[in-house]
Amino acid sequence: MKYNLTKKIYDRTFQVIGLITISIALLMLVIFLVSIFKMGIPRLSWDFITSLPSRFPEKAGIYTAMMGTIWLMVLTAIFAIPIGVMGAIYLEEYGKKNRFSHLLEKNIANLSGVPSVIYGILGLELFARTLALGNSLLTGSLTLSLLILPVIIVSTREALKAIPNSLREGSYALGATKWQTIYRLILPAAAGNILTGIILALSRAIGEAAPLIVAGALVYVPFAPTNPMDEYSALPIQIFNWISRPQAAFAINAAAGIIVLLVVTFLLNGFAIAYRYRLKKKQKW
Amino acid sequence: MKIIVKLSMLLMVVLLATSCGNKSKQNTLKGQILIDGSSTVFPLSEAVAEEFRHTYPQVKVSVGESGTGGGFKKFSRAETDINDASRAIREEEIAACKENGVDFLELEVAYDGMVVVVNPRNTWVKDLKVSELKKIWAPEAQGKIMKWNQIRPEWPDKEIHLYGPGTASGTFDYFTEAIVGKAKSSRGDYTASEDDNVLVQGVASDELALGYFGLAYYENNKDKLKVVPIDDENPANGEGATYPDAKTVQNKTYAPLSRPLFIYINSKSLVRPEVQAFVEFYLDNCIALAPQVGYVSLDSTAYKIAKDQWNEFLQKHTQKQ
């Protein structure tokens, strides 16, 4: 009896501690969101979204930075997703498990911990200078792609690992080739988790300012980019610039900018989540 | 997958098309001007670019803020047309320019004042001498100068709490050079932030605080801060302590805490008429625009001199071509 009671007490204690930790995390988020929304919502307007940057806080808008961020995200997704997913498929399904692959694995895991500004320096040398892409959206999105590739690779591999081997064996038993098995069975089955990883990776990329500034993103850009070679600014850069201005009205702009950034992030992720939902529905087993 | 392949092909085509078509735009003021450099000068260049756009809507002026040093790296490779700088160009940066055949013109465009502030509830500080500031901020003061009465015996026996910019900031460089005598030489035990607004908050909420930062941050928070007039102990420059304001910064009686802000113009960009128009526009409009973004303009004769320098530089380089 007594033994059982202590066990129960332990159990309860752990539950309570867990509840407290999650509450603290959520409370921080709520405090942050409430203060941002209180400050920023009154500033949000169609004008704010469609205006160019300006030295007058009440006239300044977020249009070019927002367009820059949308361009960046689309391009980054185009570069990073196929490379990341295919790299993970190779490592997980094709690659032999030897010393070299072990080394590769450790390196990829380490890369996801490299400070983002380092990627900015790499992007500046490699893309902006060596490949002569300059201060373009291409430079920025390729830099961000490098930044999130490790995240995509690691999460895709986890997703692939979670597929039971019996599925692969069953497919081979029916005479399917390796590629057929991967393309028709494994990938669809893992798609949900892969997408989750991609969402996390893109959400990280969208909030980055430091690597973009190093790689040549600008702050005052009075025109929306029309092609991937155009110069650009991005939402986090504009927000950072506003927050460090002396005039208090710019801080309000920054709050409104943060709301726009949140909405853009939610929208982009929303597409991915809706797509994941559709995939799950299509899955027949 | 198919969509991805198609999209990336489309991208390639667009890429090729644009990289070929970028060269031929020298007619009736179209084109692109690229400015980078100091984040301190940024608001001024942004303001000029914003106004310039009203006059020349076809010219795309964009401004970055990768820092004075980062900007000069790009400038010396002729990757940018104009570099914003909160300090004069350094020897090694000049060398880098020469190596790439870049000649440049340095133009002073405005002053940035620095203020020393205390909390409004601080009743004892009426002024500070430069020597006292040095005593407070010198590296030797670390861990030693901790109380107000160590600076002047009649001040209270209370702790002094220091606030200042982080070591990456140009304000830090300039303040340490002007006060301690050597750039970047400062005590380390103070509350540092790269964001001057954080310093404003700190001093505003701490009765025992003393801090320094840009004049614009004081002018936008006058109700929360008390500014300290500075005595440079140089009788030639007026007796006693001087308050910082537009006039004293401009006529340099508020010394030594005001610094000039510069733009550097790349000789390789001079052939482009849109760059010429922009520099002229910059010099013509600074006097009105600098105060709007929190800086102090030069007096009008100084801009005239700058314009003469500019014309000379322009002639020298356009005749060669």
C-alpha cells in the first residue's frame, strides 16, 4: 500500500511540474502577443500594408519588406525542400551505413547549430561575390536555404525512420523496385512528418535578419522586387530598423510589422498544414 | 515534384533574362543607386532617398545598413555607389579602394551629438567636466569608481549605475576616443546595449543612473531624462558647461561629444547621371532633412563648400573618361 502511495505522489508531482513549465512557456507567449497586439493593431491598416518605407513613422509602410519576405520564402522553399528531402532520402534509404555516412550525419547535426550570421558570411562570399549574384533575392534565398537545409534533412530522416520496415519488405515482396517503393509508399506515408519539418524550417528562415543583412539585404528599398535578381528588404530587417529608431512612433510601426510577419508566417504554414491534411485524407491505410 | 522542376526552370530563364538586360539604362534619369554603410547615417540617407523619389520617380535608390566598416568593404569593391559613414575612412580601407582603382570623395553631411544623461530625480548633478567623465569611464575605473561621491565629494554616498552602448557601436568608439582618449578603451562593468532605446529605458527608471547615447534619443524622451551640460575645460571654447542642442553642436561649442557624419562617393559611379543628380540633391536638402531625423545640419556655407568639392571631384573624373 505504502509503496503504491509514494508512486502516486511522484506521479502527481511530475504532472504538476510539467503543467507549470508549459504554463510558463505559454504565459510568456501570451504576454508577448498581448503587448504586441495592443500596440500594433491600431496601427494596422491597408495603407500600412501598401505604403513604402518613410522617415515619417505615420506615413511609413511595410509593403516592400513584406513582398521581399514573400519572395524570399517562396524561393527558399523551391531551393531547400527538394535538395533537403532528396538528401535525406539518400542518407536514409540508399546510403550505406559506414564511417563516412556517420561523419556526414554528425556534420549535418552540427550544421543546424551554427549561428545564422555565419551562413550570412558564407552567402556573401559564395553567392553574392563568387557567383556574382550581388544583393539579390537569389543570394538571400540561397543563404536561407543553406541555413535550413540541415533542419529539413534531419527532420525528413526522422520521418523516414518512423516508417515501419514491414512496409518496405511488403513492397519488395510484391516485386517493386527500390525507387517505386520510396516514391509510392515511403514518401506518401512519411509526407505528414516531412511537411512538419519543412514548416518548422521555413518558420525559422522567415524570422532571420542577421544572415540577410550580412548577405546584402537592404533596409530602405522603395520598390517591390519583380524578379529574383532584384534587391530586397525583409520584414525582420524592417522591424529591427524601426525598433532601434529614436521616435516612439516607430516602435508602434515595429509592433504592427511583427503582426504582419506573424500573419505571413501563419499563412505560409497554413498552406503546408492544409496540404498535409489533404495528404493524410488520401492515405488509404 | 514536377511543379518544382518547372518552377526552377522558370527561375533559370528569368535569371538569365535579367542578368543580360541590366546594363543599358543611362537615358533620362532612370537607373539604380545603391547606398550602404553606417546605421547611424541610415535615417538621413533614407530621408534624402525618400524625397529624391518624389523628384525622380524612375530612379531606384536603395539604402542598406551593414555598418560603416562593412559598407566600406563593399564600397572599395565598387559594389556600392555611396557609403554612409559615422567615422572617417581608415588607412587600410583607403588602401583597399586604391587596389581596386576606386577613388572617392568624402563629404560631411551632418553632425550627430552625443548626450550624457541622468535620471530626472537626480538632483545633485548640474554639470560634468570631461575629466570627470574620463574618471568615470576609463578602464581603470572598473570596480573602483562605484559611488557618486567619488566623482565630487559633495555628491551623495550612493552607488552610480552606468549605461552605455555596446562595443560594436560607433557611438561607443567615438565617446571613448573623445573622453578617455583612445577608441574602444572603456570600463566594462556597465549596462551595455546596442539599442539606444534600451539605454533610455534604463536611465529613465534608475535614480542612480548615468548614461550616454545619441542626441536624437534624448530629444524624443525629454520628459524621462535629464541632460547634463558638458564642460570641455577649454576656455578658448567658451567658459563653463554647455548644453547640447542644434546650435551648440553646429558651432562646435558643445565639445567634444559631437561627431561629423559622412557620405563617401565612389568615382566609378560618377558616369551615371542619376548618381550625379542624387549627390547634388543630397547636399541641397540636408539642411532641411537632417533635423527631421534627429541630426544637426551643417551651416549653409559648409554645404556650399561641400558642393564645390563635389563639382571639382566630378570634373576630375568625368574628364578622364
